[in-house]
Amino acid sequence: GGFLVLDFMDVLRAPGLYQALMAAARSGEASMYGLEEEHAVSSKVKIVLIGSPVLRMLVESQDQDFALNFQASADFDSILRVSEESVAGYVQFFKNAVLSLAAELKQDATDLTRDAMSALVEHGARLADSHQKLTAQFGALYGVVREATYWAHEAGRREVRREDVDAALLAKQDREQVHRREYTGEIVNIAT
């Protein structure tokens, strides 16, 4: 029993994995390979593939068995309504991210000030383009927390402050501006 959760794109990229997964989904058996022979083992695992709706539609159009074996789908909102629960979840995400990053990067930053948390929640609202909603794009938020943790470490502090979040957001904005200028410059150069 249980669940096997896989990134759909990774499944498609790995040679032979998609075919093996589909064979297991069709037969309800997984193949186990030993030193000398192959064994079929009964499997009651539910397979969950995480990916974009476009990817699902592309595979369904090429493989009719896919639609038969993967009948349920769930779409997740990219925004959350502002509530006590969503803000508490945000704050917990940020705290866990700082602790995880500090351990991963062997840095001392281990906490966020209230002002830093406020700045991150405000950034989440800006990304959602709303005062009543927060973005659910946690990858983008994680990148900001990662850079803010770096700035706190560079300043010799164990806590991430608003100024670190502001520095991370400014650096991100500067990088985006450079890419915009390069992109615009390429278009101008092509047109002339």
C-alpha cells in the first residue's frame, strides 16, 4: 500500500521509467530484479505524478493508456486567501526555510525577526497582486529567504532582519533589470 509520488517530468526524462511505471499501473505488479532473474511482485501502491496540466494533456494525446490509468487530477491554486491560518503557515514556512538553509549552507542565521517575517508576507501579497491574497509560489519565496539568509550571514548576524529581506529583493530586482535590458538590447540589435 501507500503512495509513490514522482515528478512527472523526471519520469519522462529517465530512460525506460515511464514505460515501467505504465506497465506496473496496468498490471498492478512491480518488477523486481535480482542477480539472476526477474520477479513480479503484487503492488497496491497509488502513483501520484506531479506536473503541469499541459504536460498531462500532451501525454494523454500520445498515450491512451495514460488516461485509463491516471483518471484523477488535482489543480492547485497559485494564491491563498489571507487568513490567520495562511499567515501562520507562511511564517512557519519561512522559519523552517531559514533553519534548513542555515544547516545546508553551514551558516549561523537561525531565526527571523518579526519585521523580516512582515516583509516576506508583504512580498507574498505583492506577488499575488492583492491585499487579500498571498502567493502560493513557495519556490519564489524560498529564493528570497535563501538570499536574505545569506545577507544576514554576511553581516555576522544569527537572525534575518527586514534589511536582509530588502537587500535580497533589491538584488533580485537588479538581476531582473539586467536581463530585461539584455533582452531589449537583443531585440533592438535584431531589428536594426
